[in-house]
Amino acid sequence: MAPRKTLNADLQRLYRSPLEGFTAERNALAARLKKEGRKDDAAEVKTLAKPTPSAWAVNALFDRQPEKMEALLGAGKRARAAQREAVSGRGAEALRESIRAARVLSDELRWEAGQILAEQGRAPSRVMIERIAADLQALAFSPAAAEEAERGWLDRDLEPPGFEVLAGLQVAGAPVVDIGARLEARRQEEEKKKPPPLPKLRPLPERPAREEKREAEARRRQEAIEKARAERDAAEQARREKEAEKWRRQVAAAEEKMERARAEAGSLREEAQQAEKDAAAARRQAETAERAAERTREKAEKAAERLAEVQEELRAVRERAEAVS
């Protein structure tokens, strides 16, 4: 249980870290887990996808505005709890108040998320702001987003609350903006701006069998071309996936080799430091021995001088003794 809790904390830090460095941070985390012997966790981390800018902005809100995000989630929980009573005519005011609080917090947070994106050099569009609002609305009101709300980070954008959720919340007369419908309406507006399609040609009168045969032959050729193109595209996709897998293996092997080299370098560095310490100690011992030898030489020279003096005195005494005798 403890390693999983630790992994969840690591993933929370990963998804709240700067978006530009996500891939490097993810690979570093996977390498560390692998080094710790947690191969399954490392494999899981290696497959994690980079979050969209809007999902990352919500993760940044969890990090920078924890009190407001906690208040938003709390308001959503209270609204869902009051929803059942409101259907039967009780607790409507509590439901309205919870939805009102969630709406105010969501408005504040989505604009703060836009400022966070602007700080990162990602000027948010109106569509992205509404996408962030949809994520916040899902976290507050959608039971399907309970896991993301509990862990405090998103790896992707969430589906907006469904019609049945919004209808249940609106039963007490507290309107909830359907962000999903707004996004769909905006998409339809963009579709309307596109140039109209070319008008369909009126069907021609029935043609001779020879012409129909030519057209059938042309259709078969076109189908054959499309089939060949699809097979070629599939083969190209398979080749690219195989190439990508080869590079992934090479990267993994290089990372493992780098880890071994780093470990070996660390061991050699420790041995070199110990050798330097031993050499320094040996130099100190040599210097001590040399000083002791110097002192011994000095004593030996002095002893030799005294010996010469004694020998001279002995010679003089012998000479006097011989003279007397």
C-alpha cells in the first residue's frame, strides 16, 4: 500500500510540474522507479501521456489555489447531496446556494487558469477557457470525475456533466450552464463559417450499358487504388511503430547503460578519494620517517665526533704513559 501511495504522490507532482518539462520528468521518474526495483510502476509511468494545456491548467489550480479548489469540490458535493431532497420539494434553497457557490468559484478559477497559461507563454483562447470551465464543472458535479477530484490532477480533459446530471441540478430552479452544450454550439458556429459544400449534380438520364460498364470498371479501379493506399498506409504505420519501438528500446538501453556508468563512476570516485587519503597518509608517514632519520643522522654525527675526541684523548694518554715508563 505504501509504494502505491508514494507513486500517487509522485504522479501528482509530475502532472502539476511545468508542462514543457513533462516528458523529461516522466522519464526520470520511470528510471528511478526501475532502479528501485519497481518495474511494473516504471512501465506504467513510461506510458503516461502529456496532459493538454487546459487539463494542465486545472492541475496548476490544484497546486496554486488549493483552498478554492477544495471549496469548489465541497460545493459540488453539497449540491449532489441536496439534489435528491430537492426533487421531492425539500432542500431547494441549499441546492441553489451550493450551485451558486460552485458557479462563482468556477468563474474565478477559470480566469485564474487563463492567467497561469499566459504566464507560461500560452495565451488562452476563448475555447480553451471554456474547456477549463467544463473540466471544473465536471470535477464539481459529475460523479464520473470522482477519482480525478480525489487525487487532485488530470491527465486529460474531462467529459462535461451529462444532461441527466445538469437536469437534476436545475430542478430546484438554480440554472447550471451546460458547458458541453456551449462547446458544441461553438463548434457548430465554426462549421457554419466554413464555405458551403458544392451542390450535388442532378442525376443524368439512364445511360447505355457500355457507359455503365466503363463506370463500374472505373469504380473497381478506384476501389483497388484506395485498397492499395490503405494497405500502404497500414504498412507505413506498422513500419513507423516498429521504428519507434526500436528507438524506445535503444533509449531504454542507453538510459540503463548511463545508470551503470554513473554507478561505476561513483564507485571509482570513492576509490580515488580513498586512494588520495591513503597517499596523503603515506606522505605524512614518509615525512615523519624522514625527519626521524635526519635526527638519527645528526645524533650519529655527534656520536662520531665524541668518539674521535675520546680516541684522541686515549692516544694522548698512551703517549704520556709511554714517556713516563
